[in-house]
Amino acid sequence: MVKLSKRMREAQKIFDQGEIFSLEQAIENVEKFPKVKFDETVELHLSLNINPKSSDQIVRGTVVLPNGLGKDVRVAVFCKGELEFKAKDAGADLVGSAELIDKVSKGFLGFDVVIAAPDMMRDLSKLGKVLGPRGLMPTPKAGTVTTDIERAVKEVKAGKIEFKSDKQAGIHVGVGKRSFSKEKLIENTKHLIDAINHSKPTAVKGHLIKTASVTTTMGPGLRVAL
């Protein structure tokens, strides 16, 4: 039997583990959890009504959260020529081509999101084994392979995130920081849920989302009725 920490036991006293909350109630309870020494991420965890082994039932997309994620997202852009100046002007943290690829191939991973110009993808394929397992490989579907580098960087900096169903038919995404107001967390979460529902594959019948829960980095999960 797993031994719960004192903080986790205190958190679980706040609610009935078998209870299902409205989104508003869940966020209110999250705010009552015992605090830790850092600003925890508030997370949304979904179980989907899909067959994760079927390629036509993968749920994937992007959304710009209206209130951002509450953290400074470090963006690396792989491009050449004039696009380098546009990337830097847009606020990219790292910009380059061959030299940056070489740096990453040697283990450097000081970034959270990768954006690339289409003509860089052949060279960037060398980093597949480095970026792929970390979910950092840019793709056209996520809008991270584009000629509109300036727009892509600004959207990511403003709170654009990618969501994708995993092998267990789940989606797990941060929706903001615990320091956010209740209103901002609710708005971000609703915006994300709407985007996920709009990404429902045509092969899926009935409701896309089976179960949902809200939690914090170090907190217990609260079941949510959507």
C-alpha cells in the first residue's frame, strides 16, 4: 500500500474522493490544497473514448490559452537568412541552422518548443532521436513547421500549446499556474476542452471525453463532470 505524505493526506481531507465536481468547484478545491514551495502547474487529465491503436482516432491539435501558461516559454527556431531576423524580432530565444543543430546533437536542450522553416526539416531529421522522444520535433499539424516564423513564435510566447492523445487514450495538459485567479484557470480550461472536442475524429461515435480530472503538480486529482 502506498504511504501518502502528510501534505497529500491534508489535501484529501478537503473533498470526498468519490465525489464528482463541476469545473468551478474543482478549481476552488485546488486553491485549498496545502501549498508547496513553488508555483505548481494546474493540470487537466482526460480519458478519451477512442481506440489509441487506430490511426484515424488520434486526437491532436493546438490552442492558444487566453491567459497563457504563466511561464516563460523558451523557443528555439531553426531557419536561415531573413527568417532569422524575423524570429529574433518576434522574441525567439535561440535562432540558427547548422550550428544550432550541431549544438543540440551534442546534448543541448535549453528550450521548451521548437519551430522550423520547411527547408530546415531535412537537416533537422538528424535530431529525430533527440527531439522526438521529448515531444519537441516540429510538425506542420502543430504549426511549428512554417514559413510564417514571426507569427508562430508570437503564438507560442502568448500561450499556444499542443495536445495529443497518448497510447493510453489520454490527454494530459497544463492549463496555468496555481497563482492564477480562479477565473483565469476556468477560462483556460474551458478553452482547451472546447478545442479538444472540436478535434474529435469522425471515426469516434458518441462523446469524445469519457472522464476528466483536475489536479496540481503535487496534488491529488479531482473528478470533474463536463
